[in-house]
Amino acid sequence: MSETLESLNPINDLARLGDDGLEAKAPARPHSAGAHQPETRNDWQTAEIVYLLKAPLLDLLDEARAVHQQHHADGQVQLASLLSIKTGACPEDCKYCPQSAHYTKKTGLEREALLDVDDVLAKAQIAKDAGASRFCMGAAWREVKDGPAFDSVLDMVRGVRALDMEACVTLGMLSEAQAQRLAEAGLTAYNHNLDTSPEFYKEIITTRTYEDRLDTLANVRGAGMEVCCGGIIGMGETIEDRARLLQELATLDPHPESVPINALVPVPGTPLEEQPPVEPLDLVRMVATARILMPASLVRLSAGRAALTREAQILCFLAGANSIFYGDQLLTTANNDVDDDLALIEEAGLRIKPA
Ligand code: SAM
Ligand code: DTB
Ligand code: SF4
């Protein structure tokens, strides 16, 4: 813990930290296993995380940067390209999501059937040629169903791995046996987000529970795959909700290997279309706190990046983001221009993680 952050007296600073009655508490110093590799913790308390999220920004950045350099001295950023392999008509009611069938009348989003394996692999090759080392495929499904569609996804995974890229999929809920089949196909990681705190969750999604999500994460872990799990800010949650989301993530043991931090993209026609834009420095704080809590994880600056200035993105890298979605499109919404991204990475002095 940096001296500046540690020296803040949590009692005296409570007024400055906020008047919401939260008992913000200075984080305990992680046990040191050696001068340069402090052990990771899985026992983070809500109050400690609130304290970090509300700390003076420069102190928070100093601390996050110190943790980052201990664990990621190489300055690499992972470029992960994303493709929607099955779009729209999802039976779930996630209020942020343009792909939910509940909002199609208002969003007007066209549904698309599962793409052909060859078309997907051609897109993966293009992403690899452009510098991506990871290819992520998303399907607007509530859950995986055994059958020809899942068999095709397994072929996509095998094909992406044969290109020497990391493969990630996000297909909704997953059984133990399905997780096993994905692992056997060579899947590197499964993305399944907790999205928000357990308390705020029911305001956002009613068609499946937080517990369902944790069960899927356990199935992914049980099959020996990496877990990619994060959430979204800007949906009307409190700082404590953000802390509780990060706490859920950082008390998973082991931590998720990658943690996507999304800022809501308020898509017209979704129930969250009127949400005010996320304050960029709130995103910086979220990234920095994720970095401190989960030192070895990849923290991925995800949806919402297209709304950030170059300077705000650089602050996110400084705060510990070391992966981005790379490519003109996320799933259904626009992402940053690839040439702009390459120029930004160069200017920030980052190095692209090789395939
Ligand atoms: N259907 C699968 C599921 O929900 O697990 C996979 C696809 S879903 C679109 C993947 C993630 O994208 C969601 O969990 C959510 O975190 C993120 N997401 C979706 N719409 C978003 C939006 N408008 N803004 C920010 N993140 C969004
Ligand atoms: C994640 O956390 N963010 C990505 C990926 N995992 C699948 C998805 C963002 C979707 C943003 C809205 C859209 O493009 O449809
Ligand atoms: Fe469906 Fe996933 Fe969108 Fe929820 S986030 S509506 S589960 S595609």
C-alpha cells in the first residue's frame, strides 16, 4: 500500500470520502511473499473497496500503478476482437441489452441466425492479421442447448485455437458437461459477467438470478478453463454497488483471469436509454480499484470506450487496464477505430501482446 493512500485516516477522512454513511475503511496491506510479489487477497471487505473507489484520485492511481508494475512489468496490452455469432431475439430481459427480445419493438434490432463456422474463422483470421491475439465470440442465448448449434460453436473454438489465438465465448448459462466439452475443444476462457452488485441486480435482470451466474462460473472453473468475468457501470447503481460487484469478483478464488469493465452503452429503445453518460473518471476509478484488488488479472477496458477521449483512455491504461476490445464493432454497437487504437497504444508506450 503506498504511503499516501495508507496514511489517510479513515475516520477523519469519512466526511471527505462521502456522506452516504458507508464506513469506508483503509485496505489492509496484502501479506508480502517477497519484495516484488505481494500475495493476492480473496478476503476483500466492502468498506475497503468503497475506500479505494473514493480515495483521492492521484493516490488511487499511484497505488494502482505500483500494483500494476509489480505484476505486469512488460507493459503489454492484449487486443481481443469480438464477434456476435448469433444476434438478437434473446429471451432474457437484461435492461441494458439491445439484444433482448423484450425490447426489439423499440430497438428495431434485426435478429441473425448462428453464423457459419467458415465465416467466423475468416473473421478470426482478419482479426489476427490486424494484431489481435484473442478472439471472443458472443451469442445472444439465455443458455447453451446441446445440439447442432453448440456443435458448431465447438468447431469455431477448435478453428480459432488452430489459428494460434486465444478463444473466448460468451453463450449464457452453461452446465458442467457443456463446460467440459468447451474445455475439450480447447477454449481458453469463458465470459460470463456478474454485471453489477447482488443487491442492484434485480433492478436490471429478472429472468435469471445472480446465483445462476455464480453456478455457471463454477462450472467454467470446474472444467479447468479461465474465467472472464466483470460488469457494467452507469446503470444507476451506487458506489457501494460498484464496490459489491468488485468484491464478488475479487473474492472468487482464484480471481477471474480477465475482468471486463464496461461503461453502459445506452442503446435507444432499451430501458436504460436515458441513463446519463458515465463520468470518465468514475471509469478510471473502477479500473484502478479492480487492478488493486485483482493484481494479476487482465483488466479489460470494454464497452463504452468509444465515448472516451484519448486522454481518458490513457488514464485507464495508467490505472491498470491492459486489454481492450479491438475492432470496429463490439457485438451490436460501434467500437473505436483500429488505426486510432494502434496510434494510441504507440503514443502511450504500450506493447501489443503477441499472438
Ligand atoms: N447472452 C450472453 C450473456 O448475457 O451472458 C452473452 C452476451 S452478453 C451481450 C455479454 C455482456 O455484454 C453482458 O453480460 C454485459 O455485461 C455486456 N453488455 C451488453 N450490452 C451492453 C451495453 N449496452 N453496455 C455495456 N455492456 C453491455
Ligand atoms: C463484455 O464484458 N463486454 C463485451 C463482451 N464482454 C462480450 C460485450 C459488450 C457489448 C456492448 C453492447 C453491444 O455491442 O451490443
Ligand atoms: Fe441476452 Fe446476454 Fe443480452 Fe442478457 S445480456 S439479453 S442474456 S444477450
